[in-house]
Amino acid sequence: MARKLFSEWLGTFFLVAVVIGSGIMAERLAGGNMAIALLGNTIPTGAILVVIILIFGPISGAHFNPAVTLAFAIRRDIEKKTAFFYVLVQIIGGISGAIVAHIMFELPLIEASETVRSGISQWVAEFVATFGLLATILGCLKAKPEAIPYAVGLFISAGYWFTSSTSFANPAVTIARTMTNTFSGIAPADAPAFILSQLIAATIAVLVFGWLLEENE
């Protein structure tokens, strides 16, 4: 269990450090071109997801995401107590990643974000992004588990561009991103609605794919 929890902490740490760090770097280098900045944030995020899932998948299952842990708890693939500790270390790992990203770019350790991400379009986007992420995981888990790292990285890369929210799809990452007033930030007041949308989407995805994949057995 100690190895599993450390893996979840470290994987989430790297995920958030890359999301925030690449956002800072991209914004500094893009010269005001938001499309280039978003691209500079997208590619590292998709890439690190592939890497950390390949590294930590055999140890902890490579959730790095309370919505994913919730989904597996609903499916009874993980015990409730274990799920609780997974979520706890994911949140701590995300916050740690945000702090270290700030240290690397000589910013204050924590800065509350002022980026407003609110409204029905954003909430629907987070629902779609999280549902799609769980669809990717559950579908590949059934048909081709070894493809999960690549499929997840590709889906989130696509999600950066086809969702208005840029596809957070992760409550731990959402919490961490409230603590950075940089390119990838989200205002703390806007985070609860994002997280609610993510958790609802994860729950519905389990129900939908439980039915859908059962038909193919």
C-alpha cells in the first residue's frame, strides 16, 4: 500500500508540475499568441500522461485522478478505504506539483488564480471531457489494456482543443490549478462547479459503459 500511495502522489505531482510548468513556459515564449501557448501546454501534458501511466500503472493502477478512483470504487475494483487514501495523496501530489512548478519559474509558492472559468459552457465541457476520459479508460481496459497510456494521452491532448474548458477532467488537478495565477489557472470560486461536473461525469460513465461493455461479453 505504501508503494501504491507514493506512486499516486508522485504521478500526480509530475502531472501537475508539467501542466503548470509548461503553461508558464508556453505563455512566456508565445509572445501573446494564445494558440501557440495552448499548443505548448497541450503537447507536454499529453506526453507526460503516457509516461507516468507507463511507469506507475503496474504499481498503483496510475489513477492520478479522484474521478478515475471514484469510477473504480463504484465498479468495486478498489476498496473504499484505499480509494479515500488514493484521493488524498492525489490532491497532495497536485498541490506539491504546483508549488515546485512555481519554484522552477521563480514565482511565489502559491498564488490564487484570477482566471475566471465559469458558466454552463465550461461545466458542460468538463462533463464531456471527464466522460470521454473515463470512456477511454474503460473501453481500452476491456479491449486493449496496453493501449491505455497512449489513448489517455491522446484524448486529453484532443480535449485541450475541442472543449471550452481545455479539459481539466481531474478534481486533484483542478484544486492544484486554483493555486497558480498563470496560464493554466482557475479561480478558486470556479473550481467547485468543475469538480462537481467531473464527478457526475465519472459516475455516469461507469453506468453507461457497464451496460455497453456487458452487451459485448
